[in-house]
Amino acid sequence: MISELNYFMRKLHHISGPILYWNLLAMILIGLMEGIGIYMLVPMLSLIGVFEMGSSGIHIPWLTELLHQFSENGQLLIVLLAFVFILSGQAWMQRLQTIRNTRIQQQFIRTLRLETYSALLRAQWSFFLQKRKSDFNHILTTELARVSQGTSLILQMAASLIFTAIQIGLAFWLSAKLTSLVLASGLLLFVLLRKFVRRAKQIGDQTSEFSQSYYYGITEHFNGIKDIKSNMLESSHIRWFDRICRQIERNVVQFSQLNTGTQLIHRVSAAIIIAAFIYLSLQVMSVPPANLLLIILIFSRLWPRFTAIQSNLEYISSMLPAFRIVRELKDQTEKNREIRDSKIEKGTSASRPIVPIELVDGIMCEDVNYRYEGSDTYALKNVQASIPAQGMTAIVGKSGAGKSTLIDLIMGLVKPESGRILIDGKPLTEEQLLNWRSSIGYVSQDPFLFHTSIRENLRLVDPDASEEQMWRALRFSSSASFVRKLPQGLDTIIGDRGIRLSGGERQRLVLARTMLRNPSVLVLDEATSALDSENEQQIHEALERLKGHVTIIVIAHRLSTIRTADRVIVLEEGRVIQEGGYQQLSMDSSGTFSKLLHMQAGAAGQ
Ligand code: ADP
């Protein structure tokens, strides 16, 4: 745990640099001024003879002499003016320091946010397969906010420690004996209350756990809202929500109980200790009343500092789990980095330029084996397949046969366990990965559109796309006619994930967006499965227009989509069981492909 703090503190130091020391210096100055302002009032008043301090007062002969040159009223005014001046200066500096603290904190958290987010986006695909996406949301929102809060608390704690040290120093100057007593009681109490700090961390662990479940739950439920509503699952989900909210509530209350508990102990101890001091001073040691005032002064200044430190420690402890979680994610994403290129990492202009690959010959899978992490069975086994350039290749097979996995391998999203993927005869290496991916246009089954205008959605892939280029892409994907009919045309905002468009329209828009990239390889992953025949026909026509210019890879459930395919790869249980032209395979009546064709024809005829 301490190593986590150490890590983040080093990071903070790295991000903020020398300003951190200036901040520390300002804290010391502010602490001094506050200390002087308050502590000096009584002795200064005694200095000009307002009342007698006895032996424990301060004696600064030159100051006394200086002050005694003025009239009594003048002396009082000077002392009080100095007091106002010091405290106002302190307040002003305090403000500057708070602003600087906020800057340091915000800069720190911004850097951390950016680092976490970019490390996530740069992690390889297989990393995302093992993780829940809601956990990333949770970390990027709640946990990072806690880290931010924790950092600010640590800065405050540093300030608090410096203030306290200064005040202890000043108090020592006033009365070493009394200060030692107060200090000893404070330390004793701190040791006695140690276990509360540990308990605060346990509560913090639970806070992370609950908020993670909360995020996971709400993300899942809203993703599946249609299923929830249509199957009338609302009440069971509301019950779950109620339960998790109660757990969160209990957790926060528990922390509050703990924190206020130790505060209570501190205050009660303060009352007891001060009462004991006063009793001993008056009855046993016969201390003059002015010294009694000093005792109360020292105590009332120092003790709340101890209380605040205890409270701060508990808060920081409760936030330690967030520090751990953010650090863990960073380590994991670093380990799962897709491209290990230090130049790209820094995002500098020196990073390698991305040059799309023009496919000339085709793609080859050479004896490819692949297993998903944690799975014993091979999703792909000894796969040999070739995909000719500029042709249309269909990958068919039953659900779970390995079609999507094969496409992921071809796109370089996952790496083969053994075997190679060859692009124009050259193995797909890490150096080539980004070039290769920039040549691919991918349309999934669940097309993703952002909640913004169609124009913005298209510009996402090409910020400089002209109006004409956009319309060309739209015409190409058979979407120009429906976009023209929309109330604001290209500027129509499409709802959350494009909900106000039909599945087919969304699909065609995504295809248009993909086409704007001028891909040399177009991958359609069951992109037409959910479409009706008319929409499917339109996509089909779009593909026909592309044939001969672009390498097309289609996964299709419905074999009607691929009737013009130049090549068909039939997968079954992770193996290629047939490969050849559409006509050739459909003629082979004993083959799986013709059986699949018959089955679909039969189903369509029913
Ligand atoms: P298809 O696209 O043909 O339906 P997939 O390529 O999705 O098939 O899946 C091939 C096999 O790999 C299936 O047995 C499936 O259960 C398994 N699989 C797919 N995705 C994962 C995953 N993320 N983790 C573990 N196994 C997976």
C-alpha cells in the first residue's frame, strides 16, 4: 500500500516538478505567519504591559525598546495593526496557495486520466476480451476521482504536518515542558487509534467493490433494457439496484461512524487532558493564571491539528484502494500493449507515419492455431486459407465455428498461438500492424454510430472529407436516398447509437463511413444478418460496385448474400473443411457447404 502511495507521489513530483517545492515553501511561510499571528498576540500584549506573563513570556529587548518609544495607545495600535497585517497576509497567501494546490491536483489528475485512457485504447484486443467494460468506466470516473481526492488530501496532509511542525516549534519556544506534555498525549492517542486507520482502508476496499458492482449493474441493465422491458424484469432489477444502493449507503455511514468516532475520542481526550492540566497547574504546581492562558492557547492550537491529522489519515487510507486499482490497470494495460513503440507512446510527431498497405496478391493463413485465454479448446485449428486480393471471399459455417475469430486474426486484433498470417506474402508483424489496420474497413453486426450528426459521424474517419466525398460514400452504400429524406439531411442528429434509424439504415451509414477511409480490404462481420431482404439487397449492390477494386471479406449467415463470392471458406469447429469458388462448392453435393445451402433453401421455402 505504501508502495502505491510512493508511486503516485513520485508521479506527482514528475508531473508538477519544482512547483511542488514552491508550494511546500509557501506552506511553511503561511504556517509561520499563522503561528506568529496567533501566538504573538498574547506575548506582544504582555510586552507592552497589558498584562503580566510571568517567566514563560517572550523577551525581545530591542522590540520592547522600539515599542516603548511610542505612547501607550500607539503601542497598542502598532501591535494590533501588526496582528491584522500578519493575519491578512496569511489569508491572502493561503488563497494563492489553495489555487496552486488545485492546479497541481488538476494537472496531476488530467495527466493520470489521459494516461489511463490512452493506455486502455492502446491495449490489445485480447485484453478487452477478458475484462468487463464497465470496470473501465468505473476506474475512469469514480476511482480516478478518488485518486484525485486522495492526492489533494495528501497535499493537505503535507501542509497540515508542516503547520503542525511549525506550531510545535513555536509552542516549544513558549514553553517546552507544556508542549512536550501535549505532544506526548497526542502521540499516545495516535498509537491507540492506529487500528481505526486500518479499518478505514477496509471500508475503502468495500467502497471500491460496491461502486464497481454498481457500474457493472447499471451498464448491463441499460445495455439490455429492451430485454428487461419486454420480459418484464424491471422489478427484479429495481430490487438489485435498491440492494446495492443500500450497501453503498451503509458503507458511507460506516466510514462516517469511524471518522466521527475517532474525532469524538480526540475531543473528549482534549477536554480530559486540559481539565487535568488546569487542575494540576492550579492545585499541585500553583502556576500563575497568565501561564494557564498559555497552556490553553498551546493546547487549543495544537490539539485540533492532531485531530485533523488523524482524520486525514483515515480518509487517505480509505482512498488507498483506488490508488491500487488505478495502478493495477496501468500495469495491466502496459503489459497488454498492442504496439511497443516508445515513439508512438509519446504521441510525438516523430512517431512512424502510417502508410496503408495496398493489397496486391492476397492474404494467407498458414497453419494458424488459436485458443482464447483460459480456454483449453482451440477456436481455430491448423487453419490454411487464402483470400485473394480484389476478390470477394465469404467465410461461412455454423455459429461458433470460428468465423469471427478468423477475421480477428486477419485484422491483427489477436495473434495466432502458432502459424502465420501473410499479407502479400509478408508476415503480419507488429511494425506492419497499424499500416495494415489502416487499410481495413470493418463493419460489424452491431454497427456503432455516435450520438451526433451524420456529418460528424462520417467525419470521424476523415475530418477533411468534402461534402462531395461524403455524398459519394453515401451513394455508394445505398444510403444517399434515405439521408436526403431526413429533416436536416447530413446534419440530422442520430440518436443514442443511432436508435432512430432502422438497422439497415445504420448498417449502410456505417458502410458509408467505412468507405470514406478508402479501405483496400473491407470486412463485413455478419453485417447483413439482421437485415431484411431489401436492405440486404442494397448492401449487396454496394458490394457489387466494390468488387474488383477492394478485397472484400464477408461473414454471412445468409448464404444469399454471398452468391457472387469468388471464394468461400467453410469452417467447422475451428477447422477449414472446404475452400473454393461458390459454384464449385455448391456443386459438391457431399460437402458441408451444399448441405448448408440446402438447409437454408429449405428454411426459406417453409
Ligand atoms: P463464429 O463467429 O463462427 O460464431 P467465433 O469465432 O465467435 O465463432 O467463436 C469460435 C469459438 O471460440 C467458439 O467456440 C466460442 O465459444 C469461442 N469464443 C469466442 N469468443 C470467445 C472469448 N472471448 N473467450 C473464449 N472463447 C471464445
